[in-house]
Amino acid sequence: MLCGECGAGGKGARSPDIIQPSVDFTFVLQRLARASGVRERTHRLIFTIVVVAVGILSTVGAWAFYGPMINNGDFLRVSTDHLPFMQPWKPLAACEPMVGGNALRSALPESTMSLFFDILVFAYRLGGQSCMSQSTIFLFLSAIYWSGVVALIVAAHVAFNSRVRGVVCCVVAYATLAYYFKSLYEEAAVLALMPWLVTGVALRATLPGAMLLASASALVLYAKSELILVLPVLVAAFAGSCVVQRQSRFRFAMLLVAFFVVPPAFQAGKATFTHLSQQNAYNRVFNGLGWAGEGVAFWPAGNYSERAHYFVHNKASLQAGDPAASDIQGADLAGTSFWPTGNDILTNGNAAQIAAVYAATSAGSYLRLVAHPATLGRLIDATYVVAETSDYSLAYIRPDAGSLDGPLAPMLGIQRHLWLIFSLICIASAALNRDAASTLCAVYFVVGCPLFVVLSDGFYEFEKHMLPFVMFFPFILCVRGEGAID
């Protein structure tokens, strides 16, 4: 503020006094911070409301348009103790009668989906219900999924564009794969946990976020034995947290053992002691090497069911043209799968036949076969051709796949080409992020997944075994090398 002169002007007059303004900038900054905080909370609230509305609409739409998946036998791994009367190769009934006591099963749940199902059954028992509705299974898994999306929205310390990216990826994944929630397949648990995994990645720079990532990773690894393939990626994401890196070596080792070693080790042990490993061994030798040598990449078939049908009707000529068939002990079994052929031999065969199967499917025998350059080359070539050309809509275990016309026809088209789309997404993610972690993650999934599936279980139900890895595309698009999404 300027003040007037004191006294008359002229020589000896005083210079005017200038008083500098005094402003409390701390007060101004506090007001601006409060206003910014209000705007952020408002935007977050609006975003949450919008996503919840989208989630409700997506859930209703998925329930209305997607039919229940067929029980190909895998449902029994989850529900044997509670729903023992389900018909094989049939969808779930509208309401399945439950049996057993009111308590959870005495043994440790066999998988993450078994754990979810046990919780649901326990809630049913508390409510005095004796019939399990398929709509309840669908809504329960959808609730787990969307609660993870909401957790990502309301979490602090995550940039807005990171929230949008994560939420959009999760919405697209749900719209594409929500039919899995109308089943008791163990892969459904992987999909249900994906938003929680993404939220853990976004918050891994904080201790609660790192523990959320570890917990979600443990449940994912516990879902199926084949999920051990993603173990290095999940460990790298967890170890990349600056909070985790500040832990002592002993505490870090204990966290790794508890969350990243015990779950897949249990699944590996279960596969060994329940003879699942023998099923896999049979398929990787007779189905995997057999079909690769018999030219599966060129068969007029687009999924496992069609390939199995083609093999059965052309078995003699295909085996005769297989250059590697003579290298396999029991060449007449080349191209067959454990179900039903291998199981029939091990159940009803004589001692010599059973011994021959065990000898042919041993680890040493398999390694000797794939060590041959020509055999390995045919296997690799067939693997990636089949991965690219397969139909991933799983039409043979989805009774609704033939009726999804009209507005859902494009969605069915996307589902048929999921692996190609997934591969392009991985490549785009690596190119856009320009981050070593993103690039390694993308290459690991695109190159490793098809070969891992075939080396594990041959081409048996190839598309179904590939889809759990496709479910990881929100994770791949959101993971970065630093401690959070952005």
C-alpha cells in the first residue's frame, strides 16, 4: 500500500514511506490443497460410481447372455465333497443338491477354487439351504472380481491414468471371459483374483500393497499346478517393491517361502500323489509328441475336440505317417490321450501293457525323445502353429457358443482369436512402456506359455489350458519395473 507524503514538498522533504504487502502464503497453499483434495475425492467418487454401474451392467449382461459351462469331469476336483451327483458332460443344473455335513471339508482345500467353493457352501449351510444354485456361484465369483476393481479405484497413491488403465483392462477381461464364472473350473479362480493382483501391483511401493500382491499371488499359484509358469513373473513383481527390498534377508526369504514356494509346491505334490502327474506324463508323450509327428498343425480342426475327432477317424494313416512313432515305446498308442486310452490301459490292462506305458512315459524316456533335433523341431513348430490357429471360445464345453449371434457375435469372434489378440497386447505393452520388466514379461508369456502347456500335458485340451495365462493380460499391461503402475 502507498502512503502520501508528510509535510510540504521541496528541499528537505521526507521521502514517501512504502509499506510492502504481507500475505500468508501458507494459508493460501492450505486452501488450495484442501480444494485439490476435495476435487480428487469427488472425481474418485464419480469414477467409483461409474465403474460400479458398469460392473452391475456387465454382470447382468454376462448372466443373461452366457450359458453355463459343461462339466467335463474337472468340476469334481472342486465339488466332490458337496455335489457328488453332477452328470459328466452336462452343464450345472439350475440348482444342485448338496450333501455332507455343515462343516468345511476336513482336509486342506485342493485348490483356490475349492477354497472359494467351501466358503460358499459354508454360507449356504448357515442359511439352512440344501441346494446350490449356479447363479450363486456366478455372483460370488463376480463379487470377488468387482471388489478387486473397486479396491483399485479407492486405493491411495495411484495416479488417475493408472487407475483408468487397470480398470479398463479388468472390464474388458470380465466381458470376454465371464462365462468361466458359470462353472466350477479351477481356472475361474484365476480370473476372479486378477483385479486384486493388478491392485497389488499398483500399490506394491507400500507395505500393505506388497502384502496384497503376495497374498493374491499365493492364491493364484494355488489355483492349478500349471500356474507355476507365472511364478518367476510374480516373484519379480514382488521383489521389485522398494518396501520389500528394505526387508532383511531372513524376512524376505520367509515371505518368498510362505507366499511363493508353499502354494505351488502343494499343487506339485498333489499332482504327484493323486496320479495327475501320470496323466500329464502320458499326454506329453503319446498325445504331444504323437500329434506333433502326425502333423497336427495341418489338420482341418480348430480346437481339441475337433482334433481328437479327426485323429480317431484317421488314426491308422496318421500313425503310419508319423516319422517318430517308431521311437516311442508302444507306437500303436502314438496320438492317443490318457482319457480314455491311457486310463483304460492302467485300469484294465495286463502287467506287460502297464509296464510299457510307465516305461514310455518316464522322465528319462521323454527327455531322450525330445533331445532328438528333428523331434524337438516338429514339436516346437506344431506348438506355435496350433497356438496361433486354435479356437479359444471353448465351444465344445460351452453350450451357448453356437447361439451367441446378433450383438454378441463380435465377442465370440474375439474369444476365438484370444491368443493372437493376447500376443499383440503383450507386444504393444512392451513397445509402449519401453520398460525392461514389461518387455521381459511380454516375451516370457508369448514365447513360454504355448511350449509350457505342450511340454506339460501335450495338446490335450490345449485351449482350455492356455486360457489361464490369457487371463493375465491386465497384469501384463499394468506391471512396470518400478514399485507401482506409474
